[in-house]
Amino acid sequence: MDGRDIRIDFRWAAGDIGLMKAYAGELAGLKPDVILVMSNPAMALVQQQTRSLPTVFVAVADPVGSGFVQSLARPGGNVTGFTNFESSMGGKWLEVLKEIAPRVARVMVLLHPETRAHMSFWGAAEAAAPSFSVKLTMAGVHDAAEIERAAAAFAREPNGGMIVLPHTVTEVHRMTIIESAARYRLPAVYPFRHFAIEGGLISYGVDLIDAFRGAATYVDRILRGAKPGELPVQAANKFELLINLKTARALGIAVPPSLLARTDEVIE
Amino acid sequence: MCLVLLVNGLFGIWFSYREQKASLTRIQREQAESAAGKIGEFIKGIESEIGWTTQLPSTASLRERHFDALRLLRQVPAVAEFAWVDAAGREQLRVSRVSTDTVAGGTDLSQEPRFTEPVAHKIYYGPIYFRRESEPYMTLALAGARRDAGVSIAEVNLKFIWDVVSQIKVGKDGLAYVVDARGRLIAHPDISLVLRNTDVSQLSQVLAARAGGQGMPRVEVAQDVQGRRVLTAFAPIVPPGWMVFVELPIAEAYAPLYASLVATGLVLLAGLVLTILASLMLARKMVTPIRVLQTGAAQIGKGALDHRIEIVTGDELEALGNQFNEMAARLQESYATLERKVEERTHQLELANLAKSRFLAAASHDLRQPLHALGLFVAQLRADIDPVERRRIVARIDSAVAAMNDLFNALLDISKLDAGVLIPDPAVFAIRPLLRRMETTFAGVAHEKGLKLRVMASSAWVRSDPVLLERILLNLVSNAVRYTDRGGVFVGCHRRGDSLRIEVWDSGIGIPDDQRRNIFGEFYQLAGNEAGRRGGLGLGLAIVDRLCRLLGHPIELASIPGRGSRFAVLVPWEAARPEATEPPSPLQEIVDPFRNKLVVVIDDDALVLEGIGGLLRGWGCHVVAGESADAALARLRDRTRCPDLIISDFRLSGRENGIEAIEHLRRAFRIRIPAFLISGDTAPERLREAAAGGYHLLHKPVPPITLRAMLTRFLKDNPVVEDLVGPASVDGRL
């Protein structure tokens, strides 16, 4: 029970890195028994604040590469959690985009340039790009304006498509992204289901709710005395494919039956 | 009680243990089997889904196969990657969830187990491996039915098995896990153990399960991966050769047992405490009153008879205490009674002593009077006086001697009665002669006093001692005459029931009510009457009282002061006998029996010897006298006869006493010669000694009449009347 058995304090920075930094300091100052962190930047900020408070992360990509843990099997320190995507997903998203919009020849990858994992995704996508005969364009963004600008610039040429990487920035400005995609008629693939539900063309990625559920079990075990350093970093395993048919129609895309057959949820 | 509790508790624990273990065994086995079933289904489901991909005709295009593979991935979330290898071992298709698919890659897998194994055995379960260091995966490969169907290879994420396993709840800390055929952990609720690729093949339960399979006991106690002691059960997952273990920490499994043990222990403890308390209370309840009883009894035993034991328990102990109290009360009471009796007796003794003193004073006074008179008369006789005066003085001397004689006789009677040596000799006889003698005895005295004496004749017979009864009546009539100055004395009797009531009436001074008890005391004389005037000694009624008591004859007294008195003696009445035997009388006139009898008299007083000897010779006896047995024997040598009677003084100056002297003579003549003793010593002891020796004792001075009566008894040819002191002397005659 909140207030009796456990107490929960939460901070929502809404993508504001400055705010996020302040909150990370506040939360570490509360000396909680465990800190739950979502996203790579938040994890990085919390780690700057404390190297001892047990911390569980969710929706973090490439924790080893980001320096959060020593290894996935034995994290070693005070941090463990659930990763969302392997870097190979960069190629997978490209494949999905190419499958729903075969005419796409140019793909803009919307990413946060300071996030290391995004570079991994980018690498995987770039490696796969020749086999799909597409040209990739990196679009590093930090706010809505940059997103708007990047989309407008990219859309000046035809046969464009877009891959949106999972990040607080893309999360917070998802409506800007979805609207820009619609405005500039860019078929786009998103990492989470809610993007498709809110008007994105297609989403392929892990179930975040499932990841949070897993994180909750880790928080529980830590509260019961388990050491975060001994809890392996787990991967999210439940992948979902959602297609928004309205958006598809608006873009003049006929979703191939082979793709529809694999779709977990179709938004009409 | 404790034992019963203990046994009960142990049985309870034992049954509880068995029940608990059996129940846990059942639950764990069921859970293991259920989990094995689920996992088996999971694996079979995957197998069957993969199986569909092998069913595609060999002519199917790679596009068709790709589509089919995507369908598989969609339907089976556990399959992270799927590949199809053609019959030649070339990978034609690779579909992944996280990376780009490859079609017609052509990688050569023909030498790899994931191709060779399913080709050989239709199905292949690869070893567990980990992707990204932490994700358990297994390669599951199936070969198609036809040789050209190729091989379908799926990479299965085994974390889904963990879902199944983690859903199994065994108790609070119990868990299930899955081990593969080689003893490696496949699934465990603590995924980290799986991710760390933990080898559990050396756990005893895993070894046992792998070695024995179905034959081994399904449940045993073992150590789990974390080193805890657990109750373990397993079930095989047949297709891949895996095993599901369900384990519950011993501590938890036996927690109810321990709880029961604790409860039993507590009950036992409580029982013990209760038992101890109960026994303490009981002991308190028992011991305390018993101690009170003990000390109380000791107190009473020490003589504190007023001590009372106070126990209020309401049980037998209280009753016992009350009994003790009653006993003490009775003891106290009887003690008090005894004290009172002792006091009374002491008082009586004091009174008796007083009476004795009074008696002695009176007796000495009564003796001194005649002695004094005798002294005067003897003095007068010394003077030369005329014969008339001399006769008068001699008559006076006779009178004084007679008075003294009477007194001594009476004292002797009292003495005899008090000594208890007088044994009544009851006989049945007619009362008439006795009454007649009363009349003749007192007629003269009565006439002298101008009294009218009337004795009514009676034909009644009674049972009594004739001598003693006569003495009673003599005393009563004598008293009546003595205390009556006018009117007369009447003696009569009549029958009342079984008794003859002999009454003596007088018209004398009477006896006041308050003196009726006293008159039976010694030397009692009614006030206002001087002894001299009445001429009595005051011993008469005392003798009467004693004799009546001795004979068992009730005596009654009715009297009106100034008008007269009536004494009545009740004697047992008897029917008249045909031949009237005249009872013997001390005054019987018999002379002839003494003639020529040889009597030996022994006394150390020559005067007595001379007096008695003269008297006996006067009665016609031959007398041999001596101061001792030897002296008498010396004189008897001259004679050839055996003595007929021995009369000896009790106290002799020689070495022998009277009894010994008699015995001496009897030995000399070798025959029990009749004998009796005389003595100047009136102490009751003498009488008893004599009685003990079987001798009659006469006290000095012995009046001639008494001596004669004794001679009559001892020398009569036919001794009908037994001697007062018993048969000894009578036997001696024989």
C-alpha cells in the first residue's frame, strides 16, 4: 500500500533534459530504496547522481554500450533493468518500412544524436540499406522545431520515408512527428504501438507495458533484498506490429496481405 | 496425565507429519506433472507449428515459405527466429523478429547438428544457449516427412517456459524449475540462475531423477540450487527429456508440523503446569490439614486436652479433625470426671478419716468411762467396807465390765465387717424362733423401762444368714428399746412379694429427716442423749447398715420426730419347709460335746493360759497349756492322745507365731487338728492373715460365751454349721 508499505515519489520531465537533470538530483536526494528510470537519458542522469542507490531501468537501449552495466548477465553495480531494442532493430525497422511502402527509396532516421544507442541503430540500418536499395539520412533532433525543420527539408525530394527511433525526444514530440509525416506524406515506422494508435503509419517494437511489468518484478526483488548487480539485464521479448489503415489510405498505401497477416493490431 | 498428553501429542505430530508429507507430496507431484504437461504442450505446440512449415510441398516458392515463416512467428511468440534449410543443407530462408530477414542466403548448414540431427532423428532439441548474454534460447529443428522437405529450424526463447514455471506456486517460498537432459537449468523463477547457465546436474534429486526416472521415489528431501533443504518432487517432460522439479523448503513444509509441535509442546507444558498446580493445590489441601492434624494430635497427646483442631476443608479430613476434637473433648471430660472423682474420693477419705478420729475419740471415751468407774470401784474395794457395800460395788464392777465387753464386741463386729472377712452363710430357715428370742431377750429390759414390747409371731421362712440376721434384729430392737421412754416397741413381719418385711416400730424420740444418713455412722447418737443415759455405744445402726449391705437386705426407715420410728428389713421370702430345723444359736446350750476333749492352748501370757485353761477345765475339757508349740508338745509326750482342738494366741514371744505353732503341732501329729486363733490385736490385717491361713480369729478379751460357742462349733460331733471363716477347720476334723 502506498504510504504504508511503500512510498512512491515520481517525477515526469516530459522530455526536458534540464528538468530531468533536476529531478534526478531530487530523487537521489530522497535516498529511496530503489529508483525506477525510463529511457537512456534519464538513466544517464540518475547514474551521475548516484552509484549506490539501486536503480532499475526500462526502455533503455544498449545498457552495456551506454556504460550503465558491466554485462547483461551480471550487471555488477547498482543498476539493472529491461532493454528494449537490440541494435539490429535498425535494419528491422527499415525492412518493415520497405515492406509497407516498397516505393520508398530515401529514408530519414529521426534520432537523438547524443544517444549512443541511436548510433548503433543507425549503423544496423545503414548496413541493411543497400539490400533494400534505400539511401539513409540522419536527422538529429532535440525539439519540435528541429523535427519540423528536418521533415520539411527531407520532404523536398520524393520517395521519402522515415524511421523514428525510440527516445524521450521522439516520445514527447510524437504528435509533431506524426503530423509532419502526414503533412509531408512520409511513410514512417515507429518503435511503439501508441505511435500507430495516434496516427503513425506502422509501429514495430516491444510492448513497453510488458517491460514495465518485468521492471516491477525487479523492484520487488530488490525491495526484498536482491542485489541489482546480480539481476541480469533482460530484454523485452514481446514484439508487436500495428498498422494504422487510415494513415495508410491517406498516404495512398495499399498494405500488402502478407504484412496484414502478421499484424497484431490494425487501426481502422 | 503428562504422559497421556505427551503420547497424544507425539501421535498427533506423527500423524500430522505423515499427513502433511503425504499431502505435500501429492501437491508437489501434481504441480510438477501439471507443469511438465504445460511445458510439454508448449514444446509440442511449437513442434507442431514448426511441423506445419515442413508440410509445405517441395515445389513451394521461397516467397510462400517466407510468408509461412512470418505466420509462424506471429503465432508462436516464443520463436524469435526461423530458418528453412533445404535437403542439401543450404539455408534458404531466415526470418527474425529483430533483424532483417534473409531469403536464399545459401549458408551451408549440412554439417551442423541442427541439420544432421533432425535428418537422422526427425527432431532435434539443441542445447540451451544465450543470446545477448542473458536470453535462454534453444534450437528446435524438425525434418519433413519426405526426404526433400528440408529442415525447419526455430530458435525458441525459453523465457516463456519461465512464465509457466513462475506461475507455479508452492506454498510461500516453494518453486518449480526445469532441468534439461544434461542437468542444466532451463527455467527457474530466479531467471538470473538460468541466465548464468547454472549447472544443477550434481544436485542429488537431479542425479536421482536422471538415473532412475520413474522408478525412483518421486519425492525426497534434498538441497536445492540455493543450498536450502527442500522437499522435492519431479515430473519428466518426455519429448525433450527434461524434468520439472517442484520444491518446497523443509522449513515451510514442516511449518505446520513445527506449529503443531509447538502447540503440542505448549499443551504439554500447560498440562504439566496444570498438573503441578493441581498436585500442589491438592497437596496443600491435603498436607496442610494433615499437618494441622499432626500437630493437633501431638498437642492433645502432650496433654493439652483443651486444644482443638481447626480444619475447614469440608471433606474427610475435616471429619477426622472433628473426631479428634470429640476424642479430646471426651478425654477432657473423663479427665475432669476422674479429677472430680478423685476429689470426691479424697473428700470421702478425709471424711472417713474424720469419722475414724471421731470414732477413736468416742471409743476411747466410752472405754475410759467404765475404766474410770472400775478404778473408783477397785479403790473402794481396797478400803475395808461392809459386805453389803462390797456386793453393790462388785455388781457395779460387773456392769462396767459388761459394758466394756459389749463395746469391744461391737468394735470387733465393725472391724470384721470392714475387713470383709465376714462371709455370709445363707440358709433357709423359719423366722419364728428368731422372733421368739427377740421377745425373750428384751422382755426384761422393756419391762424395766415400763415399755410394752410386742413381737408378732410369723410362720414365714426366709433365706438369709441366721446368725447375722439375728444380730441385725438384736441391734434394731435394742436401739428401739433404748430410745423409747414411753409407749412401746413392736416387732412384726409380713410378706411383700418375694420378700419378708420385718419391721421394728417404736414410739421413741424419732429421727429428724436431716439426720437419717448420719444415724448409720459409727458412734452416732441422737442429739440430747448422753451415752451414759442411753447406755448405748452408737455402733448399733452402723453394724446394721453394714450387715444389711453384706447380706443384700434393703433397710428402710420411716420416722416422725417425737412420735417414733420404724425400721424395716427386707429378707428373701421362702416357702415353708416341712421339717423345721432349728437354726443354731450362739447361745445354744450344749455341754456334753466338750467332755473329755483334749484341747491345747498356746499363749505367752501365763495369766491368759491360766484363765482359759481354768474355763475349759470347768467345761470338762482336758487342757494342755504352753507358751509355745514346743512347750505344749513336751507336755503332750506324756499323753498318747491326739489333741481335739488347738487354741493359740496369734502373737507369741518365741520365734513362731500362732499360725506357725498350729502348723507345728499339726505336723507333729500328722493330722489337721482343728484350731483357731485368739489375738489382742484388733487390726484388720490380723484378721486377713488368719483368714488367708484358713483360721478363725477371736479377739481378746474373749468372753466365755464366745469361747464356748467356738468350742461348740469345733468340737461338735456333727458340724452342721460351717465355720464363719470357711471350711478349713471343718476339714481338719476329718
